[in-house]
Amino acid sequence: MEFLRRLFGKNDETDQQVVISENSDLGRKLHKFRKKAWLPKTRAGDGNVSASKISGIAHIPQGQSWPSCGNCGKPMQLFVQVNSDEVPDDASGLILEGILQLFYCTNSEPQCEVDCEAYFPFSKASLVRIVEPGAFEQFETSPVENAFPARSIEGWELELDLPNWEELSMMGVELTDQESDLLADSNTPTQGDKLGGWPAWIQGVEYPNCPKCNEAMFHVFQIDSENNLPYMFGDVGVGHVTRCRQHPDVLAFGWACC
């Protein structure tokens, strides 16, 4: 069971969650690895077309069409939209300027998620991009068949995040068995939907490489199964939006499950 906790970062139902205090020995040891993560505070319903949201009506720049799946040709669901003007100042470097959008095909006939291996980055069945604010196309309703209900992001809750044991090991951090147990029993990395922080990897560290420079991309947004979005990635999987530091126009989305 301990191996599973370390591997998947999830606690057994009988485990009591541990908080790693910054003043503890382990907290001091991992202090420099703490990152800020922001959990979205949401409410049911859509908001302004350019506002941050989970699903709903996307900001489509004037003269452009709603993004379609590269496999079936049908409009894709808007999974996430985050306006850089609506994030905390400390998070502005994650998006820079503009509106981050993740579109994903959920059609089952054909099953584009499987056909296009949408769990891998740069799939034809997904699109991650940043669009400029400004004039936009007017949509009274979503063109997506069976569109998911919108949830508006009204604010962000700050948490301090830590990487999992595997990522720490890759960065040269050696943990004792007791420290590994404490980390496995804590809620780190933070589960659920979040902006920034460390990815809650399911099947190991999987930062994709930028196709332009081949450098590892960095984590921008995590979207969890059936958290704010009524969708499950495989068997309760977790998805991650990543971005290239050298080429900020290169973004990707991938997910994994148990």
C-alpha cells in the first residue's frame, strides 16, 4: 500500500492526511521547492464571454470559427478558459497576456479521444491556445452538441504546493523512508483543479518536450476528473496544460489515469 501511495500520490481511505509544516524538519528541507498554486472558486452559470470559466461560451476572436476536432470535424467542448487579467499577480507569468483556452473532443461516434490518443500532448482531438482579448464572435448558445454546463471562476484560493517523491528524486532530493511516508500521506501535490503548482502525476513525471526546442515544458493548469468539469479522463485521470518557456506560443494538454 505504501508503494501505491508513493506512486499515485493518493491516500488510502483509512489514512489521516498529514500537513507538512514549514517549520518541520521535512518542511525546511523542501522549502525551496514550494510553489504557489491557485484553486478556482467557481459558481454554476456562465459569465462574460471573455471571463475565466470551466466550459461555457468561449471567447472566439472575430472572424474565427469555434475550434473543431481534427478527427470528426465537430465543435469541441471548451474545458477551461482563464483570462490573464483575472488571475493573481503572482500567477501572471503562467499565462503572460491573453486568454488561455483548452478545447477537447468528447464525441463518442467516432470515439475521437481513443482514435486520436487524446491522452498524449498535441492530439488532433484537443487544442490549447492563448487568444488576444478584443472583438469576438457572438454565440447565443454553444455550438457543441451536449455542451457541458458552465461554471464561472469568481476567484482563486492560494495553496503552497510540493512535488511528489518521484519528482523530488529526479531533482536530486533524497528522502528517508519516514519522510517519504509523510509526503505520501500529505495532500501534495494538491489534487483537483488548479492554476500553477506542481502536477499531481498519476503514472510518473510526464512533462512533454517542446516540438520546437525539445526542452521540457512547464506546468500551467491541472484539470481533474469530475471536479468542476463533468468529465472523467479514463479511470479517474488527471490532465495537465503545459507550456514552453522558450516558445510561449507552444502549449500542450495530456492526461493519465491509473
